[in-house]
Amino acid sequence: MNKYCYLKQYSSGRDWTLVLRLSSLFSFFLGVILVGSAVFPVFSYQFLFSPKFNKEEVISPLISEVSEASFSLPAKVLGEEIEEFDSTDIKVWFPEANLPKIPTEKISSYLLSIPKLKISQAKVEIGGENLDKSLIHYPGTALPGRNGNPVIFGHSVLPQFFNPQNYVTIFSTLPTLIKGDQVFIDFNDVRYTYLVEELKEVSPNDVNILAQKYDNAYLSLVTCVPPGTYLRRLVVIAKLTKI
């Protein structure tokens, strides 16, 4: 007659197999969410906004016949040297551009507000260089309220990181502006109201956006697109309303 002996096995510790599987699954989905949050804004911009900004026939207050050679633009363009490109340094946007001179002013900065984007009293430095410290009024372009085209550059990142009080993210939602939206400029104790007329997308070496046309008072706001990249430039063109 066979005798059987039953032995009770005691576990030496918790079985971590299930925990490891769940943590791996969680890490996978977290990675997908993080990658998606970075890629989705780029693709959504390309499909929703970019087609509207790249119409063949546009009405622009800028001079279309200005040649690139007249601005002495270097052979290399933005986007070719990714490792060396500092997007917060205004000098790398249009290096060595030979712009027309305008009278020297004692005022070195002014304020910009865009109610729709919740941007209020943002500092615009005339001829500044660091886009992480302020918006930059490109040197040689007209001053606010005067005939011509003041060109203001602002930094942008992925729209989910937009903070209207942070100059590194301040222009991240600029593509959401539409015709008729208001832009306010407080310059020399006078508030000027501009209305958005057009949004367009240009290549990084299109210096025509710096051109001046003196038949009226315009304003150009410039940032990099698609969101989180600096492959192209978005230009928001506004026109001064009659005071």
C-alpha cells in the first residue's frame, strides 16, 4: 500500500510577476501618450491650419518683388544646422539682413496685448536678441502707429505648454487667430488697435516678411511652425484701425 505525504509549500515572498507585467503595460501606454502628445499637435497643425495659410493667392501688404539678395542673406538657411540653432536668439532668424534705417528713438520697448490669446502687456524690445526674455521688434522695421510694417518675433513650443506670461511659449497659439481679431500695442503712452487681416506661412529664408510698405500702417507677428519645430514661419498680418 502506497503512502502519500502532503507537504505545504510556503512562499518565500510576494510574486512580482503580475506587478512587473502591469508596470510594463503602464509604461508602454504612458510612452504612447507622451509621444502622441508631441506628434498630434504637429499633424493637426499640418491638416487643419497649414492648408489655410498656404493659399496661392493672398492679399498681403508686404512688397512681393523684394529680392532675397538685397538683404544679404547668407547661403545657409534656418533648419539646416539643427545642433547649432538657438531659436531664442533673434540673430539666427535673419542674420546679416541689410534693412532700411529708421529714425532713432529714445523708446527701447513697448507693450503688446492679444485678448483672444490671453496675452496681456507683453514686453516688446526694440532690437533685442533674446526671445526668452521678451518679444522682439526686428531692427530696421517701422515703429507702431506709423506707416510701414513693424515686425515682431515671438517664441513658440507645443501648444499644450502655452503660457501667455512665459516668453518661451508666448506665441504657441498664434495659429488660432482669425481675420478680425484684435492686437493692441501700447507705444509712447498711446494705445494702437490693429485688426488681423491675414495669416500665411513662409519658408525660413523668406525675407519678404521684413519688407516695408508705407501706404498704410501694418503689423506682422512672426513665429515658428509647425508647433514645437522651426521648419517654417507663420506670419500674422494686421492693419491699424483708424483712430
